[in-house]
Amino acid sequence: MFRQKRDPAHPWPPTSLEFSSSDRARKDLDDTVVRAELAGRVGRAALDVGARVRGPDDVLTSIDVTNPVYVNFRPSAQQLLAWRRNPETSRMLAPGGGARVEAVLTDGSVAPNEGRLDFIDPVLDPETGTQGFRALFRNPDRSLLPGQFVRVRLRGMTLDSVLTVPQRAVLQQMGRLLVYLVGPGTRSMPATWRPPAGAGTAGSSPGDSRPATG
């Protein structure tokens, strides 16, 4: 039986099995380095060093994108109806429309950058009867953080023949919104407040005085 002798100076080319083993070893080495597919803020590690990672079901950490950020809010059902009845407001409050969104922080200050509506949920929440809105904010200074609570103001909408009052002066009673007017003899009289699209008209006349609080 003839057998070919192996010359140490000219080794045989690697077999397909050796190629397969080399590729697998290279892939296993690459899998030890986890590269993020997006830029953001990295949270705390979910697994300790040395823990066994079995597959994609094991979460190592979380990454939150901080620039830009989304602000989600849900106007009341009454406010939604008022917006729909006003054609100009409906156009402004469409995704990509002219409405600007301000985020008011817990201390009353306003985030430095305004946002724009980029998504409106096409259906109402069956439990609350409200509709979800989402605004996109540029956030280079990280003044807004994931999970943070803010209040939202909508800017850029104009209405004719309406009155505006501070929010703290509007009271809710028996399903109605009320404001108090200063009548003759400085007596306070309640008037119904019907807010169309962010402002309001009350049962009052031009020149009436309104206290700042009820």
C-alpha cells in the first residue's frame, strides 16, 4: 500500500474540517465582544462579570437614546372633541403640521427646544377614551431624560373671539368647567367655561373681571 510522506518544509493544505474549526473559533471570539447598534445612555449591567450568557434571551444592559427624545401625552376626551370641531386646529395638530410643542419641567421651566408632532394614534384607548400623541424633541443638552414626567403646551394655534384665563382659575364641578366672575359689589358669580381647542369662551362679556383663583 502506497502512502505519501509529508514533507515538513511543504505542509499539506488545510482540509475543509480544519477550515470549519478555524471559522467557528473566530466566530466564538467575535461573539465575546458585544457592539451596540445605536448611540445613547447605557444603563446598569443586568449580568455580573463571569455569568453565563446562553443566548439572545439574556439581557446584558439597556441603552436609552437621549437625542432626540419622544414625549408622549394624552389630551382629555373633551379636549379632543374641541379640537376636532375646529378645522384649523385639526390641520395644525396633524403629524408634521404647524403646531409646536413645549415641554414644561416640574419646576415650571420650559425645555430649551420645542418639539413637533410626529405621530398620533389612529384609535382611541377603549379604557380611557383618549388618544395618544407623540412629539419629537431635539435634546442635545439632555434636559429631558427617559421616564421623566413633564407637562405639555401646544403653540402656534390662533383663535378668534375667545378668552383665556390661567389654568388655576378653572374649576371642575359636576362634570362642568367653571370660572368665577366679579359682579356688582365685587360679588363672585360662576360662569360656565367651554374650552375650544386650548382656549375658552365663558358666559361673560368683554370687560368682565375674573379672579385668578376660585
